[in-house]
Amino acid sequence: MSRRFAALSALAVGGMIAAACAAPASGTAPASECGRWAGQGPEFLTLEDEVLTGSDGCNGLNGSYSREGDTLAVRLGLSTLKACMGVDTWLRRVATATIAGDTLTVFDRAGSRIGILTRAV
């Protein structure tokens, strides 16, 4: 019973995410932040309808974001906190990000650039 519920829940969430980023009936392009953004290593973020999920390569990240123009303000929520030997956990410090085409530049609370993610295909 619990496996069936989990599978149905995942399917429902996936449907909501797809609907949130799908092109409107008028045929205009979807919001440019929607989708998966990957770094040079195992780190990635997925942005869908103001919900953020991802990983720094060891720990899972989740939270929310709001968008104003090309800038995202990020509010991280609960995440795992495993010890990660040899993993650069820079993505855990995300506070804001800017979008320029297929590049998401990530900044910390002090406004310092801490990394770049590119749109995954």
C-alpha cells in the first residue's frame, strides 16, 4: 500500500511540475528558470514553480525561490547533513542566483559569486 501511495504521489508531483513549466496555450516559451541546472561536478539544482531541489554531490538540498527579472532569491529548507569527504559543498551556500541564457550564476549571502551551473539538456 505505501509503495503504491509513494508512486502515485511522485507521479502527481511530476505532473504538477510539468504543468507549471509547460508552455501556455498561446505557444509562448516556458519560464527560463524551469528545469535542471548542473555544475562541473555532481552538483545540480532543479527549479520548478518556485520549488528548488538538488544536491551538492553528497547532501540533498530543497527549498523555495522567488524570481524578480533575472534574479532568483533562494530560501533553503531542510536538507541532509552527511559528512562528505572530498566533496565541495559550495552549493549549500546559495542565497541568490542570476540567469543569463543557459547559465545560472550562484551567489552567497555576502553577494560573492560561488559557482556557475548550466542548463542541463
